[in-house]
Amino acid sequence: MLLNRMTPMGSLGRFSRDMDRLFDEVFRVSRAPYSRPAGYPSLNVWEDGDAFVVEAEVPGLTLDKLSVDVLGNELTISGERNDAPAEITTIHRRERGAGSFQRTLTLPTDINAEAVAADLKNGILTIRLPKAETAKVRRIEVKPHD
Amino acid sequence: MVDNAIQTNESKNCTPVKTETRRSWTPPVDVLETKDEVVIIADVPGVTADGVDVQIENGLLTIEARVEKRHDSEPTYLLREHGATTFSRSFNVGDGVNTEAISAEIRDGKLTLHLPKAEAVKPRRIDVKTA
């Protein structure tokens, strides 16, 4: 039961909704300051020059429980959280969820997978994804016509 | 299943209080019980030990956690699902907890509170007087 809560990728519907939503966010200004997380972990994404930056909230997770994969323009964050103390006699409230998770995000351009860097600090995973060379802006010189 | 558990007497030792404020976010919590203690685990990503304030007053346990600033200036977000600057949540703590001995620790953005159970509460005899 708990496992289901954190495996949004189990349903293809959720997967495509996630991608559609990012597409919407990119091409239309959202009035609401925050979007409801479309999966776990919740993400903030922004563009920083020639790279995209993704910030994921992964409290309680350590590096050995996390995987970051990049293919083309898709970023996948997956992992497993199971940090309940031993010897529990009663569960009064369980809102944090446990089990394995996977979330895929489609970015507007291809990513240079070799140059991706990830950093985990205080439960925040920050991933810097430099754009692929082919996706970078190139200025085309316009020559005067003789 | 969880709702049923909340009805038990034991859980009166630690019941979350509804708080809805605009400025702070409500962190998700697990409230678990072992033989000797009640354990509260709260997800507070981006918070360090310096930013946590845990107080107990009149049986009300309050957690305040300040998120460390990560950006000098706010970026223009393509997607924005989180952005808490403060997490806060309160719990009613019953007599079954030894409030003097409550301890807290934070690691990887996960705050854990330990509420040791009090020694068995002694039964009280009520004197019955004749009218």
C-alpha cells in the first residue's frame, strides 16, 4: 500500500501528465506561484545560461539510495526510502511515504550527459544539466550583400 | 487503517494540531510508537540544525524549521513545486510522555523527535465525601 504511494511511474498516465505539465510551464506563464507536485520527488527547474538546474526535495535520502540518469533530453531521478525505526509497535500517522520512486522530466533541449553534475545537501538534490552543443544558441553572422 | 490508530488511547500522547498559515509550510510527518517512546519524523528539506526550533509549552509541542537560503536572487522557474522558507507544525502531547526528556536530531533534511514515555502514571484515588 505504501509502496504504491511513491511509485508514480507505475502508471503511464502520470508519466505523460508530468511531461505535458512541464511543456505547459515552459510555454505559458503560470499565475500560481507553485504547482502541485506531479510526482515524487517534488522539483524546481530553472534555466541558468547554458544549463538547466533541477532541485529535488529528497529528505532522509543518502547518495547510495539515489540514482540520476540522463538520456537525450530526459532526466530520471529514482531511489528508495525506507527509514522507519525498528521495533515499531504502533503507527499513528504516516504521511511521508516509503518505498521506491522514479520520476522522469523532459527538458526543452538535449543535455550533455557527460557534463551533468549532482550534489546532495540537507535533503536537497541539485542537478546541473548543461545543454548539448547542438542546443546552444549560435549567432549567425549576416554579411552585407555586395 | 491509520485513522483507526488515531482513535486509540495511546495516540493521545501525540496528536498533530491543525495549523494553516500562509508563511510556513506544513511538513509531512510520521508518528510512530515503540515500546519506550513515541517518534516523530518530519521532512524538512533544506534545513540545518541551526534553523530548527523545538518548543514545548502546556502540552503543545511546536516545531519551527527555517530553510537555509540557497539562491542570492530568485531564478525564473520553468517548474516550481517547492519553495518553503519555514516549516512549522504543532502536536498535542499527553501525560504519557516525559516532556523533560524529549530530544531532537536532524540529518539530511529529516528531523527526528524522540518522546520517551513517562513512567506508569499512578492511579489516583478520589475521596468520596458524604453530602
